[in-house]
Amino acid sequence: MTESASTNADATGDSGLASLESQAQLSCGIHVTVATAPGLGGITEIHVWGKGSGKLVDLLFQARSGKAIAKAPAGRFLYGHIVKDGVVLDEVIVRGKETDRIYGAETVQIGCHGGGAAARAIIDALAAEGALETDSEKALEAAWQQGRISRIELDAHHALKGCASERALPVLLAELDKHHLEREIERIYRQKPRTSVRGSDADNTPALSGKRGGASEAAVLAIRDLLENSWAVAHVEPQPVFITGFPNVGKSSIFNALAGRERVIVHETPGTTRDVVEEVILLDKIPVRLLDAAGVGESKTEIEKLAEEFAFRALDEAALILFVFDGSRPVKETELKLYRQLDSELLIPIINKADLARSELPEELSGTMEVSALTGQGIEQLRSVIAAKLAPQSGDAAKPAAFTVRQRDLLQRALNALEAGKAIAGLEALGQLLGRLPGSGRGK
């Protein structure tokens, strides 16, 4: 279920040489890595890995039983303290392993108190004995490049460390344990959708065929099921929600109201916001990347024109667009023209300044949600609407589920290709999901 090191190395493109050099460095010496996600927690787990890691930790570890890690049976938990120069740094539980799947070498797991201070003291003490502090991201990347874990496992590890919503945890843990998504994509990929000898499409890929729809039809149905069960994406990766509208309609005030604090300067002068400001917040336990930028539609200065251009580019990346109107004045035709140009499926129109006397609204905006960023009226309802739009429902963690934007986008690309009869393009997208083709490297 994992790919060969050579295959994955090829997938890194121009960065292949640098990646191989990094892997060589990770293969030498003894390393120390914080394995738990950053943030508050009761326990921090530290991994010390490399040949001789047990003996190195024994220089600092004093077991209550008096046993040394290097001589204890593999997998045995030992309780004791990490002591440096006669000073107890923390009480810990340790376990030695002959080899670890991620690191590919002898490994010692150290569980210490959370909060950061204890872990920092232990890492510094280990570094003083010769261990090299190594970022967990690099260790995971090397594990994938060297074929010890699969690309989708790599995605799951990264997602687990940065996951902002507890609702996605069952999906991520199930993927690391049962490999539901990986096995399903592998199954689809191995079907190798059949091609016919009759004609070809625009990119010279033979049209799909097969007995009763054949493997291609089965692949399409299976991919559709995966896309329908991609609810976890919105819980793993903060989705971009962009606040836009004409200047001085109260976009920044709504941003601050949703964020729960004054993150953006609010002033009656139009054009106060010139840079895109963003904040990651939780709405009904769903992580959201909230973005506020310069008002669009009525720029006057060169700086404002540049800010507006940047705002339009950011709109292209939005999962949702909150288009704000000022309910205290008549809506301008130019506002409606811009509003109509945007993707209606992504739009949530908002009438702000509901605390002021209401101006008459155009017919197409009748029934639009009204809020007051100043008094808080309607803000909670707006939070719920955004959350429901981004994550309409939770799925079954026991079923294969895409959990990153990259996975969802590649599945959609594969589906579009197969439905268009482009088998090769469909297989390439599935191959990238599995980490088998150029373009499957992280960040690409």
C-alpha cells in the first residue's frame, strides 16, 4: 500500500535532488521530533529516532524500575524521569521500538507533560547529548519519499496535526488505521477503465467503453460516491470565505463581528481597508478562513485600484462570498451589476446596518438576510448559514472519505475526465492522488 522511493522521488520534479539530500541527512545520526500537534494539551509526545537512540535517551532517563531503555523488551512502557545534571526536567513514560514505520529506524517515544515548557527542556537536553532536532513535517515527507508510508497517509498525518475541528478526527484516525480512502482509490485505479477502438476525443484519448458500461462506469459511480462523502474537507482545512461589496458598506465591521474582535480598522471614510486581512475562526466547530479586502467597484486612487485588483483575484479562490449591501441607502445599479457577475452558488447576500432606517431594496434582494454589525443583530444567524453552506452534513467515518481540498479537486478532475471519455486523464488524476505521477508532491 506504499509506493517505492524511486517512484516518489520522480514525483518531486525539480526539487528531487534537494529532497534526496534532505533524506540522506535524515538517515544519519539520531533525531528528536515533537510528534504531537502544536497547541495546548495534557501530554506532548517526543520521538527520538535513529541507530542508538535508546542508549542516548538512557543518558538522561532514570526509570523507577531501574531498567534501561536499550535493554528493556521492545514495546515495554517504562515510567521515570528525565534528569539533566541532577535536575529533574519532567516525569515521563517512555517506550522503545526496534523500528518505527515512519522513521524506518530504532525509535524511543517519550510522553511528557504538555504545554511546551517540559518538551522544550527535554529536547534541549537531548540536543546537548548529540540529537538533532528535526521538524516532524520533514520526517513525514521523507517517510513518503522513501516508500514507508503512502501519499494519502502523508495527507492524513498532516491533516491530523493541523486539524481545527474535532468532527474530522474519526475520519483521519480511521484512514491511518484502516486506509479506507487509499484502498478505494487503489481499487478504482487498478480497474484501468477500458477504452474502445471506435474514435477518440479531442485530446486523442480513446472514448471509454466496456461491457455494460465496463470498468469506466463503475469508476465513475465510485468516484461520485467519494465526492458525495467529502464532508470532512470543510472540517480539516479552513475554507476561504470572502467578504466583498462596495466601499463603506460595513464589510470590515462584519468581519470583526464574525471574528469576535476588532481585527480590521473601521472608519466612515471609504477605502480604509487596502490590504487583504484574514483570520481563521470556528463557526459551529467548522474552521473558516475569513478574508476582508478593499471595497470593489468605485476605486479612485492608484493604491485603491491595486487593492481592488487584488480583491478580485482573491474572489476566485473563495468557497463562499459574502456580498454586503448598505441597507441605509439605495442600492446602486453598479453594485447590482457586480453582484450579478459573481457565481450565484457561492454568494450569500447581506443587508448591513439593519439598526438604521431601511432604504427600499430592489426586488431581487427581497428576503435577503439583514444584519447589524454594530449591534450584533443577525450575526449568529449569519454564522450558522455560513457553517451550513460549507459543511451541510456529516458523513460516515467508516466509509472512504476525501478529507483535503487537494484530494477533492483531483477526484473531481478524474470524474470530469472519465465522464468525458478521457481515460488517460482520469487515471492520471487518480495516480496523483496515490502519489505516483509528477505533480503529486506536496504543495503542487
